[in-house]
Amino acid sequence: MTDGASGANKELLSVDEVAEYLGVVPMTVYRWCREGRLPCLKIGRVWRIRREALEDFLKKSERPATLVGQLGSFLTVPDNVIAIAQSRELLHRLDAAFFRVGETRGGLLVKFAGGEPEVPENEARAILERYGLEVGRLEEGRFRLSPEHGPLDDRSNLLNQLLAEEADSGRSVWASFNWAEHVDLEAALRQQEALTELVEANQLVVKTAVLEKVADGWPPKAQRRARESHRGTIWLSEAGLSMSRVTPLPPD
């Protein structure tokens, strides 16, 4: 699989060939393709994977210990997760890692800036660059910094407009929101529940990150509601990373 010839790198592999090489069933390869984890082409009714795309996929799979690698193993398309970050530095690291996962899956990356009004646009770009996201390169069609008047702007409307613009592109949209200051909790939770409905109907991945000091001020009932209104929860602190999924209650 490491043939350096340019012709080999451009070779198109079938799902069955990839499955046989990796020792998995074809359905697993189809799932990776649908989730955007393994870039692929659909030619007529047949799925094809470039050899170089498979090699990149395997290299990324070998590095699960990085924050980007762990998020890549956790996030799906579509998805809607809430993250609790211990500090602003970790909040920004999480932003950059989230977008790097979206980049590897060919998505449009959108950073909504209302959650940190004290951070000007140029600084927001510089922060993402500092943590490994090549904003300058991606801004040519792959990255947008979207201003907001505040963290409780009608984000579902903003995303609806963006999804309409991207309807013909076929690519997923990766949107990041932050709550770095205290907000009207009831309004914030209603907003998140509206975003969940939007995610269900689109190729959309939404990550909302909250500073720990903000989340600590929420009553236990609100914290539970916040977790349950998202598909997954991420906790990021100096001690480490923890991720969990909400699973439906099985029938009796």
C-alpha cells in the first residue's frame, strides 16, 4: 500500500478490495464512507476509494492518542455534541482539533464568533493557527468566520442559510459555537434543542463548547437537560479527555 508511483497513488479501489485488505466486512467500509471518515467517490451506483485516501485514513488511525485522533474516532456525520472545557486555552485547542477533523472529512468549517465577543476576528484566526489549523489556506472556500451579535443569536437560522448555500456542494458542514460567558440558560437550552432538530435532517456536525466555570453555575437539572439534548458530551481538562454518548433507553 506504500507504492510511491503516481499511477498507483491514483488507483481506485473497490469497497470489497478495501474490506479484504483491512480484514473487515464491506458494510464497515460503507459506514466509514457514509460518515465521511474515509473519503470516497460514487461512480454511478458504485463506491470507489483512492489508494492515497486509504493510506491517509490508515495513518490517521495510527495516531488515536492525539486530541485530533480521539475526536476523529468519536465524531460522526451528522452529530451534535456539547463540550465542557476547563480553561480558555483548552476551549481554543478543542476548536482547532474539531475543525482539523472536519478538514480531513472534506467539510466546510464555520466558526461562529458570538461566544467570545472580546476576541477580535484577526485574533480568532491566529488562535486557530496556533493550534494547528491552517486558516489562511482553508479560507479559500473551506473556512468561514461568521460574526454574531452574541452567543444567543438565532443560530439555527444562521445555519439554515448556510446549509441552503451548500445544498449543491454535497459536503458536510462543521460548525463550532462557544459559551465563554454566562448566558440566559433557558434560552440557551432551547437554542440547542433547535440545533438538534436541524442536525437530524442535514449533513451537519455541531460542537458547542462551554467554559467549566460557566457550566458549574448551572443547576443539576439544567446540566442533565444539556447532556440529554445532545448526541454526545466531551469533557476536556488538564487531567485529560473524556467522551460519552447518549444512548436511547432500551424497551422493557
